[in-house]
Amino acid sequence: MSNSKNKIIELKNVSMTFRDSDTPVLNNISLDIHDNEFVTLLGPSGCGKTTTLRIIGGFATPDKGDLLFNGKRINDVPPYKRQVNTVFQKYALFPHLNVYDNVAFGLRISKVPEKEIKQRVAEMLEIVDLEGFERRSIDQLSGGQQQRIAIARALVNNPKILLLDEPLGALDLKLRKEMQIELKKIQQRMSITFVYVTHDQEEALTMSDTVVVMNKGEIQQIGTPQDIYNEPVNAFVADFIGESNILPGIMHRDYLVEFAGNNFDCVDGGFDEMEPVDVVIRPEDITIVPASDEVLNGVVETVTFKGVHYEIVVNAYSDYWIVHSTKSANVGEVVGLSFTPEDIHIMKKSEMPKITRYTVGQGEEA
Amino acid sequence: MNKNTKWVASPYLLWMVVFVIVPLVLIGVFAFTVNVPYDLEGNRLTEEQASELKLAYEGTDEEIPVVYKTVFSWNNIIAVSQYLPVLLNSAWLALIATLICLVIGYPIAYLMSRVNPSYQRLIQMLIMLPMWMNFLLRTYAWMTLLEKNGWINRILGLVGIGPFDMINTQGAVVLGMIYNYLPFMILPLYSVMLKIQNTTIEAAQDLGAGNIRVFTKVVIPLSMPGIASGITMVFVPAVSTFIISRMLGGGTNMLIGDLIDLQFLGNAYNPNLGAAISLVLMAFILLCMSITNQLDNGDEEMEGKML
């Protein structure tokens, strides 16, 4: 959903290994980032998302591959010569300067006249909603305020690209939600490319035009939040983006899959006959119905109230199924699990070890 | 502090009173008093009269009819003024040594704080190592190095340079100060620089600052407290040293420390004057420290101008 086809950043076959390690942090990454795009690099810690950001910022140099800015190779351009600014994970504000001087730092370096600096700092403080804080010292600010100063300090330089490294990680939930909306607004208003790093899948889905899911130094999937959520390419993505029921299955032929001891109609095709696959069904796509021969039956194991919905774990055909339902169920009750062919997502077996984060009863299937 | 645990500090209080407050008071008393001779009738005698009387009675069985009374006087403090050149010379040499320590120590401390921790420990060890040896021994070693036919001149002689007069010069005294007090500059700087986050430096680079400006606008301002305490920790012992100047300066370059030493343990025995010089030196050091403290506290007000 990029607003323009113009590529501003291109990563081409980038690989990198840290000096004191054998396994690569990044393994042959290729990624295009467009003008005015809000791109989120999403993945668990150690997946290489921060390293990717540091390469774009100039704080890390890839061993192999090229980094292009507007088509020009900038691998060896030092950070202070790049038209990129960064909001660091722990803000990294200058403790010896007050709010005004922090925000003015970059403008003073580039010798902007003081009068213009004054005006631009004032505008920026207004955007981040901190007018009147000019003379405050940094340690007088709350985490949320420091975070907004860090954003103002970067944005005031009119960068072509703003890099954000888990900028909301230290904030509490309510403030984080507010800042997500705020950041998205700022990005649209100033029409700047944002490259955002997070491990929070909800944050990624809320804010991004494009989500890049990474794991173990490799890109798993690039797509819009809807694509990533509805059409995950493998079990890792499906599991990382929201809770999922991931089950081993066998593709009998196009549009017919076997799992949990039954054959089901589905909408996916293009697999080999009898190919082993992963079947993903989202917890909110499953409806609890009275037990019958028409549906998959199971025993309710646990029921947990989650606010908006109940999380119900059902043991069916030796697998634990997670169901999100607005109606509760009784533990021990035999129920039916109902879902439509559209709710069944078929994915090629991933080579990655199975993730056991949400599927509790993995031992039984092995 | 909790009321019940306050007593834990009492040994320290006792220590302070016995070894800090009492000596300070004594120095004050000595500095502002003189011993004046009187005869037995209570008439004030001049120093000449007193020594005449002592000479006259020497060797006889009779008691010398001279009593000394301690009276308040400004004379000691006034007398210190004639030693002002010595004080200024000491301060000058200590200042040069302090500045050179800062110039040498600052980059060492900075690099030390940026390398990986195992190297940091090694460098720290190398800096501390000479300090494990006796101070006198270290200074003696420099004597044998700097002598007319010492090691340095001998080695220079092999390539046909020299010999140079190195020992018994002010330069040798400054060298001794630098050598002995350099660790006291490096260590406080290092501990302050350790607290400068790498991301703070990266943030400055990110905002367009090259290496030089990262240094002048971020690293130096953030290390000001270390600079202030390093300067204090080198300047204060350097300005009052007497061993270094005696051994490497050969007694030709008397420092204020030597002068005090002479009044207590030397030929010029006069504890009252010695105490007065100490007191003036103390006041001078306090003045210098308050200036360096400005350096530390002042940076918040100064930063606007620095940028």
C-alpha cells in the first residue's frame, strides 16, 4: 500500500555476522522501502531487525550486499552524512542539555541560523505536544515526554527517513497506544518514510503500511498488515502474528486437506498430492457449537476470561485448540468446533522447529 | 538515615574530631601565636636580650631568668607574604603538571572506556601497577634515569647526543609530578566516561556530528565532573609536594612543601611559621578547588554558549 513507487532505500542481498559469533545476524536480506511508507520490521529478539535498522542508520556495516539510498550505494557513508535520523531505543537524549538544546542539536550542527532554529524547535515541540518545556532539563521529564523529545530531536532535521528502534518499549500500555496513533499521525502529516522496529505484533499491525516479519536473520514475509494476518506464508508468521492453532495436515488434492482425523474442504491449492502441510486456524474464526457428527468434537479443558472474549482451550483429537469466543463454556463439557473452508489456511511445512508458544499439547503429536 | 542506625557513624565522627578537627584547630592556634620572652618580673624582652641572658647563665647552676609566653600575633601570617614567590612557583609547576596530566590522561581514559571490558581491566592494572611500588623508590628511579651520567644520557650518548642537564631542574620536578599523579587524573576521568552511553554518541553522529563535534559537544561536556575531580586530585598533592622537588629538583627549586618541611623538621625550626604557611596553602587550595567546582557545576549555564 505504498503511496509511491519510488524506492528510497534498497537492501540487496545483505549479510552480516558479528565479530564474536559464527551464526549470521542477517542472512541474505533484500528489502525495498518506498517514499512515505511506514515499514515495520517485526520479529522476536535476536531476529536481526535492529541490526537491519542500524545498517540503514550507518551504525553497522554489512559484510556482504549493498545498501542503496535513492539508487546510490551508501555502504561506506558515515552516519552523520546520511539523510536519516534515528529515535533510539532508550531515547539517548543528551543529559547535559535542556529540552530546547536537545532538539536544536542537529540544526546547530548544520549551522542553521539561530532565528530559524528557534522557530523550527517551537513548531516541533508543538507537534509532539510539549510547548513550554524548552528550559526543562531531561531528568525532569517522564518516560513518555522523553520519548517525544527524542522524536522531535530527530524530526526537526527534516530527514528523508526516520528510523525508530522500539521507541515505545519503555512506556506503559495506555501511553503506548496513544503514542502509536500519534506517531502514525506525525508520519502522515510530515510525509516521511518511517522504518519502525518492534517485537509487538499488534503495534506492527496498527501502524504500518508494510510489515516485514523476520526470524533468525531472514525475512519471512513482506506484506500489508492484512496480508500478513490473513495469509501468513508459514507457521512462524502465523504463530508470531496473533495466536494461532497450527496443526500438521496432509493435502490430499487441491481444496481437500486432512487433519485432526478428518477431511476438510478448503480454498487452497497448488500443493503436491499427499504433501504434508501446516494448517492454521485463527482462534477467533472457530465457533463453539453443540457436539455432533457434523463437526470436530472435543472436551473443554480451560476457560479464561480475557476482557473482550473468553479464551477456551479444547482438547480435540489429541491437540489443544484455542478458541476465542464471547460466550463462555463449561470445563469438561463436550463441544463441537465449527469453522468454514475460508478459515482454513494451508501452508508449506516450514523447516523451522515448531513453535510451542500457544499450542500446549505438542508432545502428543510427535 | 534511620534514627536507630545513626550510631553506626559515631566511630567516624570520633575519627574526624581526633584526626581532622583537633589538628586543624592546633594549626590555627600555632599560626596565630608567637612565643615571646619575658624576664621573671614580667617585663617583655627582645630576642637579643633573651639570648644574651641565656648565654650569660649558660654553664651556671642558676636558672635562666627567661620565660616564654604564647601570645596572639599576626606576625606569622604577615611573614608568609615574603614566601609568596615560592607559593606562586609551586602553584605554577603544579598547574603545568596538572594540565599535562589532563592532556595525556584524557585520551587514555576515553579509549579505556570504549574498549571491551577485559582490555579495560588490563589497562587499569597497568595504570595502577607503578602505584604499588613505594613512592620514594619510584622517585629514586627517576633520579638514576635523569642524572648527568644516568641511563637516559648514556643511551643518548650512544647516538651522539647530549649529555643534557635534566636532574635538578624545574622540568624534572614537573616530570616527577606527572609520573606520580597521572593515575589520579586518569581514574576519575575513566569512571565518568564509562557512564557515557554509546547510544548518546551514536545519537550525536545521527544528528550530523562528525568525530570532532561529537567530542566537543557531547564527550567533553559530559566528562566535566571527571575533569574537575581529576584536576583537584592532581593539583592538590602536586602543589604541596616536597619529596619530588627535593629529590628531582635538588633543593635548588624550593617549593612551598619544602618550606613547611623546613619549619618543622629542618634547620629553620619555627612551627608557628610552618603552621601559618600551611594555613595559607590550605586557603589557596580551597580557592583553587572552588574554581574547579565552578567548572563542574557551571556547565549547565555554560552549555548555551558552548554550542
